[in-house]
Amino acid sequence: MEEKIIGIEKIISFEEQIKETEIEKKLSIPAKRLMEKLEPIPSKIQSLQYRWFWELVQNASDFNDEVDIELELKEDKLIFRHNGKPFKLVDVENLITPDSDKDDDDIDEDYIGRFGSGFISTHVLSAFITVEGLVKDKYRDTEHYSFKFELNRKDYNSKKLLIDSIKESEDQLKTDYKSVDYLSGSFDNKFTYDLSNSLPGLNSKEYALSGIKYAIKVLPLVFTFLPKLKSVKIIQHKNGLEEKLFYQKSRNEEIGKCEIGLNINSKPQNDIEVRYFKEADVIVATEIENNRVVEYQEEIAVLFLYLPMIGSERFPFPVTINSPKFKPETERNGINISDNDIENRTNLLNGVKAFKKLLENLANDEIGNLYNLVQLKSDRIKALSSNSDWFQKNIEKEIKIVLDEVDFINCNGKSISYSKLKLPFIPENKTESKDLEFYDITRDLILNEVPARVEYLKWLKNIDFTIFKSVPFRLEAAVKMVEDKKNLIQLADYINKNEEDTVEWLGNFIKYVKVNDAGLLTNFKILPSQSEKGDFVNRDAEIFTDKGVFPDLIEVYNKMRGEDYRNKLLNNDINKKIPNLLPDNKFKTWKTLAKEIDDIFRIRLDANSRLSKQEIEGLSKLLKWLKSKGFPKWGDLPIYFPTFNSSYTNFFLESFDEEERVKAITIRDSGKQDTLVKLAESEVTQEELNKVLDNISEINQIVSIIDSGTNLTQLKELADLFPNTIPIAVMNIAREEGEKKRDFDTKSLIGSDVEKLFKSAFEKMHLGLIVEKVDLDAIDFVYAGGGSYDFRITNPVNGKSFYIEMKSVRQGNTDSIKLAISQLERAVNPKYKEHYCIALIERTKDIKDMDEDYVLKNLKFISKPGDFLETVYDDHKKVVESTSRAKEAKLLMLNADFRCSIDYEFLKSKSKSILELETAIIKSLKG
């Protein structure tokens, strides 16, 4: 036999070379398998740092009906022990040479995993693992052997060195064993990891701690899904010794309850409770603490195949789901739900059924914090590696049905489902404080449909509104709900508050809306008015801020219009609480209301129609209010009630019957414009009134006497007229007539001064030019100072004339301009219509400051006013002609105190300059 010399001292025979080659060929596949599994470890740290513990638990639980586990962490070592049955020889061999000679038929269907393959990933803790344990004799069940060997994967990227390592482990197994007696329940099986010898680039101590921390969180669920696991003891040598013992304490399959005991350093702690429900081969479960569902942490797996599928943390199922029938992906980090994965789909559908049972059971038992069971996130569904559409159309749909049907949300002591739930939601600029602010603002509206404040943020966080679209309760919906209540009374009843608290609540609500979406105040009616019920309006409606509107005037308006003016006024408490709620120009004062009341009179006057019964009753209320202001001598009456001021006697005539009207007209025609008013609001008897009517001349004498300053006690001549006493109302009428006469005389004097000033200025600056342009030697410029005109300018040759009626008013005037009937008649007379004008000027505050230059600069004129005064004249004629219906005899109002009232601003809009006045005069004089 030929030999090959390898070295000086070592010669290997050909027979040995054949044997060596056979061994290398046999170990080549396991070595390659090891390389494939070991090389990716550094890149899979994120999952492997949590998975190593479960790979060891899996190996311990497989082939055992019950098992207890101990894990001990020392400074440089981690030791995993369990008291399971002795190994089979093939299982030990698979630890050394993964998948070398194992047939899948040898694997029981209840086994969680396969020895060898998953175990390799525990090298994340160390390159060196010492394996110790008992192995059962292959042919004799009562014979057992202890063994010990080391797995060295330090050179995991060298196939040859890995083969050498496998040989070394094989040799240790073959030589380091002995026959022993097996004592059931003893911790004979042990894996020791040398933490000081990590795979290159890895931090084994850090991963050991991460895995233990994760295991402590998940163990209660694993005990629930894996009943054969009886206890897990975790011993850590850190700042002394800490020992935690988790153990199966009790289990009730009928009610779905598993209790896990916990001792820390041998001292019992509160039991850990897990509630679960089963449907077919699927179990869903959740941990309970203090009668509340424990929040499921996002770093924990959702899918379990007895043990957690590390990597399924974001699987979109609302609760932990376990099934031994799950077909996991190769790395056991999740499941596929493709058209070919029927079993996985079926398990998920059964999981939804189990979820419904769990939810109903927990709700019936009044378990709290059920918001921790509703996390179904659309982004996670869309992130599924395959068939997210199927998940949406089936699992998501079925879960939505469950949540819409099961009453499990505690709202004000009553449980409701998602179908009734309203969760306050703001879509933008979200913070916890803003969310809570909105909750507090809207809670009273949805008291029986919203969770308690303490739970609100949790529900808000866990519900995906892109899936559950009916749940969010947005600001617009809240505003619409308030609008639907229509007024404060109904709102108070709905939110179960008294009126004061309701106004306070609504004020806060409106203030919130104004800050966050002011447009809703325009689109919806939620602003309360001052009406009896506090009717709601929107901000664009006819609603105004109340800046001092007198209630008595409101009553006048309400009576005359037959509507409640308070509907136009914003609730005062709301106005105080929310400044600038309405635009600056939307306000009402007693003065603006006075104008609205006066407009009622103007409309009647313009339409030549009589006051209605309601309007007459309102007129009576107005008089009582005006009396408090000093009516009729109140100086501001023409400012705030211009129409009423000019025609109030006529309005009172309408309230009398035919006989009373004749008597009243007699009083009016006597020149006593305010007599009717005073009598209307006085308590003068009918007998006394008749005496006044029969003695009008004596009343005039009273006026004259009072006007002269004579003391009333000296008026003995009145004794014949009133032998007992003079009625107070009659006395007041006489006194006020005298005061009115003096006031008229004063204004007439001022007007006369202005007219004379105008004549002087016009003669100097314009008359000469007019004479020149008309081609005359002179013209007549006559100052009449009264009657139907103030000035007349005449061409002495052809007799053509131009007429000027002068009106001077105070600075800043807003009162209407009054024309006497004679002036109205001349303005509309076809003979004078083209040759008649109104001259208008605002006086200086002090008449003494006016001069000719001021007059010429500020005077305006209105040509042909008859064009817009004809209808007024026609109305006057109708009134005069309507005073009697008899044909044979007619009652004429020959000296009635009628006036034509023209809006001042309207008149100014028609005005022209003094130069145009000059042109108009020239045109008229030329004929």
C-alpha cells in the first residue's frame, strides 16, 4: 500500500485518508448550514436580542408535557436550565450538526420548532455554548447517560474551521459521557453561554439584558398560550441577587382566566391575571391588572405560535392572537395571508370571533381601560407584506362590526358601542392640552356618548378615524348640535343646566368657536338673542350688540311692529364674555332704535295711510317714554324722531272717531300743535276736554298771560272758565305753547340774520354779473323774509322772476328740512317750477362767526325741487279733502299746521354750487 508522506513525523495511511474524506463530506453540509445561519446574526440583532430566550424555551418545551425553566445571569455567563425529559440522541446530534440526518417525519406536529435551526440564533449571546444534559439510550428506555460538550462558532465564516469545531464537539460527546440514573423533575439540561466571548462586533451582555427584559413582559401571555410551561425563574446577579419566579397558579378554561403567580426574592407579589377566549384553534388574550386591561406595549409581538413571533409587533390585530395552526414565515417573524395561506386566513377570522367574546365578557365584568383593545391602525394594514386588501375587506370589516355591535365603552355610567360613540376630535395643531380643551367644551353636548375625561385621551390615541369614520365628533358637528336646540331654553334642557349656567357654558363654547373656526358663527345659528327664549341666530343675521337700548323703547317697537326687537339684540352676558363678537358697526343704541320707530311713522306718512291699532297702542307707550325726556319741549326730539316731531298731531287724529276728530282738528287749527299730545297722555276727563274745546279763545288767553310772565296766582280771570280749579294738563299745554312760541321767535331771528347776510354778499359778488349777462341796467332783488319764498330776483323789462327759499341749519345737522305748505305749493306750481330753488347753508357754531365770505363759500342750492315734491303735495291735497265725507258740506283744513319734510342728506345730494345758482338765475330772467 502506497503511503504519502505528510510530514516528517506524521504519516497518514490511505485508509485513514478515505475515512477522513468521508467525515469531511458528511460534515460539509452541516458546516455550510451553520455558516448560512451564523453569518446573518450581526445584521439581525434587532430581533435576535429578544428571540434567543424563546428559542431556548421552545427547545425545553418540545417533547415535554410539563417543564420548569431557570435562567441565571452572571457577570460573564448566562445559564439556561430546564427539568424536561432527557434528550434523544438524534436531538443532541442536531445541536452539533444541524439538519445533518433528521427527517421531517420524525417531528411531532405539536413541536413548536426544530432543534438545531432556531437554536443557532442563540449564538447572538456567545460564540461558545456549553451544553450539558441527559440522553436516553436509543434502544433501552431505562438507560440514561450524562453528557457535556462545547459548541465553538467563533470562526463561523470558515467552513474548514467549522468542520473542525463540529469534530471536536463530536469527540467530546463520544468521550465525555457516563451512565447515570434519571430523576424526573431534576434540572439536568443546561446551556451555558460565555458572555465574554461574543461573535465579532456583538455586545452579548447587552443582548442578554434586552432578552430578559422582553421575556418578563411577555411571560404572562406565554403561560396562557403554553400550559405545559409551569414556571420560569429568572436570577440576575446585579447589585446583589434578584430572583423572579413566574408560575402557573390557576387556569379556568370555562371563563377564560389564567392566573400567574409571581415571587420576587421568594416574596409573593400580586398575581398576574390574563383573560382569554378561544374560537376553534385560536386564542386571543389580554393582561388584567386591578380590574383594568393592561396597555399592550408596541414592542411586544402580536402574533403567537405558543411563543411570540418576534417581528409581528405591528401586525394589525387589536389584541394578542395565538394559534398552533399558524403557518409562520421561515424566520417565524409573522405570517402570510396570501390566497394560498388559507389556514392563516381562517385563523384570523376565528380570532375576530374570539375577540368579540373577549370584549363582551370584559364589558359584562366591568373591566376598565378597554380602550387598550381597540388598536386597529390603517397604516399597519397597508404595510402588510401581502394581501392588505383581503385584510381590509375581511378582518378589518369584521372587527368594525364587532365594535359597532358590542356595548363596551363606559359613557356616564352606561355602556355603548362605536355606533353611538362620539369622540371630540380636532384635526390640526393637536396637543393633549388642546384635545382636552375641546373635550371640556363639548362634553355636555354628548354626555351619554363620550367616555370620561380620564379615559378620553387614551380612546383618542387608540382609535384610527380613517377606519372608524363615524366616531370623531368635530367642532362643526358640535355647532350644528347647538343650532338644533334653537334657543337657550331648549339648550338648557338638553344639557341639564339652569339658565345662568347654560349662558355661561354657551359663552365659553362660542368663544372657543370664534378662536378656532369663526366662520362657523356665520354658517350656523348659535348666538343667543335677548328674546324671551334666547333664540339663536348667526353672525350675519340681523343681530346687534346692545349699547344701551332702553327697555321702554323696545316695548314701543314691539307693540308697533308686532315683533320682538330683542331678537335683534345679542344676549348681554354673551356680549360681556366675548368682546368684539360682532363687527364694530353692528350695534344698537336707544338712538338707533328711536330712528327705527320714527321710520314707522315715516312709512305711514309717505304712504298716506293710517296707523294700525297696534301702532296706536305703541304710540301711547312712546308718549309715556317721551314724557320722561320732557316732551314736547324736549330739544332733541327733532333729532331722534324727526318725522314724529313734524307730524305727531296728525298721527293722533287717526286714533279718534269722527266726532273726536272734529274736536281735535278744532284744537289743532287753533295753532296749539302739542295740545292733542298732552291731552292724549293726560287724565283730563271728557267733560273737561269738552270745556276746553268750547273755550279755545280762553286757552289762548292763558298762553298770552303765561308768556308775559304773570304768576298763576294772579290769573283771577280764569276763575270764570274754571271756577273750581284749572286742570294740570290744560295748564301744561298753555305753558308749553308759550315756550314753543319763544323758541320759534329765537330761530326766526337767527334765520333772518343769515338771510340778510346772504343778500348782502350776493349783491356784491354776483348781482352785477347777472345784470351784465342779462343785458340790463338793473334788476330787482327783493328780500321777502317769509311766505312762499325769501328772495325774488326780477327782470323789470319782461317781468320774469327767480325765487329763492333760504334754509339755514346748525353745524353737523341731520334733521330733515321743513317747507311750509305755501312754499310747497310754489315749488310744484308749473308757473314757478323752473324758476324756484332752495338755498342751503350750515351755520357756524356761533352765528357771530359768520361773514359774507363764509356764506358765498358754503352756500349750496337745489334747483327745481318741485320735481321730487309733487307726490308730497298730492298727499297733502288728499288729506285736506278727506276731512269730511259729506258732499253738501265739506270741512276744510284751511290753517292746518302741515309741513313738508325733506331728508337732509337727500337734499344735500341734490345741491349745486353758487356759480350754478348764478347760471340758473340768468336763464330764468332771460325767459
